[in-house]
Amino acid sequence: MTAFNIVRFRVKPGREQDFLAAHKAAARGFPGMRRFTMVKTGDRAFCVIGEWSSMDRLATARPGMISVLDSFRDTLEDLGGGLGVTDPVAGTMVMEMLGQKPKRKAVKKAKKAAKKKAPAKKKAKKKAARRR
């Protein structure tokens, strides 16, 4: 069953590039990892989202992920509230929603409307040029 891990970070002032470079340099290819996404959530605030083939694969990869964390731990600021420098959570997927593709009729209608507007704009520009 698909699993995710999400980790929140706050980077020390002036250390964002070091933080991002450490992630780029980190070893890839944890068995079972499908995707890794870095999200900037605010000023010096980031969140990483990992998608995994299973919770077991995620759990097996934790020591390696901690090793990667240790490579950039000095770039992180304490989050407060006894959390330390990370706020990690993980679990299995219970729902997924994908965006819908527009229906063909709606796409054709939008293209037709755009074509009608284009000649009208040209006519308006010509009228404005004549008035000058």
C-alpha cells in the first residue's frame, strides 16, 4: 500500500542554498521510493514529501534518511516546542484525487471563443489608430 513521509524544516538565515544543495547531493535510490518533492512553504520554511511503495520500504529507509539529514543538520533551526530541527510524520495513503481533464466540447468552445475575440481586438485597434 502506498505510503508517504512528510518532514517540515526551518532553515537558518542565509543557509537556504546550503540546505537545497545538500538535498541535491544526497544519495538517490532508496528502495521503494517513488518520488521526492521539496516544497517551500514560507520564509526559510520547507517541507519534503516522499512517496513510497509501502510503509515497510519507508521504515527500512529511515536509517539512510537520517544519514542524509545528518549531512545538512547544521543548516536547520530548532522548530521549538520540543520538536528539534524536524517535524516528521508518515502514514499510508487513504485517498487520492486527481484533477480532471477538460471535456473535448469545452476545449473546442474555448478555442472558438478565443478566435472570435482576436478579430474584434484587431478591429478596435484599427479604429483607435484612425481616431488619432
